Amino acid sequence: MEHMPEKHRAHAEWTPERITAWAASTGPATAALAEAIMSARAHPALGFRSCLGLLRLTERYGTPRVEAASARALAFGACSYKSVKSILESGLDEVGLDASHTDPGPLHDNVRGGGYYT
């Protein structure tokens, strides 16, 4: 590893465990999201940049908001940096998850329901 340039050596010190531990300092949802991002890639290292971007969002939005946005992203299966950033930019992290699930949708004759497909 001594033959590598300094920046490459620093990058080689990152591991999935280190990224997850750093994300856990923000909260459990952020740690779970970081794990989901890394596990979605063929190699976990391909998700490091997205995870580091996720953690950088705490500088702008604060830890509680990033944790709430991470929880929301996990709830909707939107496990990406872009999704969390969009949630934060639109303020959806400040809307409770239950509030977004209470709308049953339109109620009229054209809604078939689950029984139609069985």
C-alpha cells in the first residue's frame, strides 16, 4: 500500500464497516440506508461515494433531518443519495410517515381493489 499515492491510500482505509459506523453516528435509519446503498452494488466500495454524500448532507440540513429523511427513504424503498437529497430539499422529512399513508386514494367505481386480481 506504500506504493500508492496519498489520496489512494486514504481511500483504501475506508471499509463498509467504517462507513456504517460513521452513518450510525447520525442514527439507525441512516446506518441502515448506508448498508442498503452498499449492498445494492456489486462491490460495496462502489457505494462509498453515495454514502459519504449522504453524510455530508448533515452539514447543510442537520443530523435530525437527515435521519428523518433516511427513515422516509427506507420506508419507500428509495435507497439512494438522490432520494434523500430530494426528500430534504422538498421538506418531506418534516412530514410524518403516517400522514403520507393515510390517504386511501380516489374512491369511485373505477377502483378495482385487490379482489379483482385473484
